[in-house]
Amino acid sequence: LDKGELIQGHRIFNLLNDPTPMVVGQQLILDLAQESGLLTPVSSFVRVKLNDKNIGVYHYETAADEGLLRASQRMPGSIYASSLASSVATGSSSGPAEEVQK
């Protein structure tokens, strides 16, 4: 895409043509996750035309990047952050593995 040009409001996205029916299940899971308040990429089925020729229905999915955070009205930063990383770095644990070692 040219600079500033967007498709459905996004510059970076994937068009997937998966021959298995699993893509429908994946879409249902994404819909449920979004309804539950989880961050999910924009995802839907779209009809794709190339040079005025219909080439089929594809699964449209945006990238899990800064745009996902901005669309969710969140500050840009790491999407993949947890307290687990800090507990591993310090060697502290309060999970079942510590109880087994006692």
C-alpha cells in the first residue's frame, strides 16, 4: 500500500486462504475473546477481487502491533508482558514447583 493508504482502517494485515474449516472456529474464538474484553486483532471474512476478478473469500486479520493497542485506547508498549518474567529473573517463585521442592 502507498503511504497513508488504508484498507478497512489498517495498513498492515493478513489475507489467509486456509482450505480447512478450522478458520471458522478460529474466528468464533476471536469473537468470543473480544466480547470478553481481551485484546484481539480485527478479524473477519472478506471477498477478494484482483484485477476485477473474484478470487474468493479470505480471512482478513490485522497484525497484533501498536495499532491494536491504539484501537483499544491503550498506551503503546509491550503487548507481551507479565509478572512471570520478573519472578524468573529474580529466582522467586510461589507456585506448585516450589512446594514440591520442600
